[in-house]
Amino acid sequence: MNAANNTNYLMHFVKGQVPPVKGFWSLTMYDKDGFLLHDAINHYNIGDRALGLKNNPDGSLDIYISSKNPGQAKESKWLPAPDGPFTLLLRMYILDDSVGQYRILPVEKVVINN
């Protein structure tokens, strides 16, 4: 994924459609050379164990991927991204039996309003 300046992305999980695991899941970011990205808030991954991660009022979950902070209300669901290329990896630990039918929805380019 190559994020240009001011490009924002959203990973949206429909209600009840987060990764089916008995352990935990995380969305982890790597730089163009395959190393973990380090940012000012040391937030190179986000997942079901992230502090303050809350579902939307309809039960869905959004994760904001952007070089700019999406605003205080969305900050707990923010994965800081560089302005250049990066790779996202969805990790799932101790898979549920339903993982074979699970479909990961694509990450979308979006406009984030603060």
C-alpha cells in the first residue's frame, strides 16, 4: 500500500465480523523494508486488545489508518501511517472453527473529518 500525503484509509468490520479467533487479532503496520513502523505514539498495531478500542454505535468497528491524527473521538481507533509506502498485516491467533468462511473486507481510501 502506498499512502500519499493526506491519504487516509479505513478498515471497517461489520457488526459481529471481526476476525474469528479464540485468542486475539491485530492489524500491524510495517515499513517498505518489512520492519515494524515506529511513530510518535508507539502505536504500530491495533487489535482487539487495544486500550480504548470501541465499536461504533451500530456495533461495527472502524480502524483509521492515516499519517494525520483523525481527531480525539477516533484516536483510540487510529493506526498512524507514514506518508510513504507501508504494509498492513492482519494477524489472527488461535483461530475459531469458522475462520475458513471468514472474508476480510478491503481497506478503503476515505476522507476523515475531525
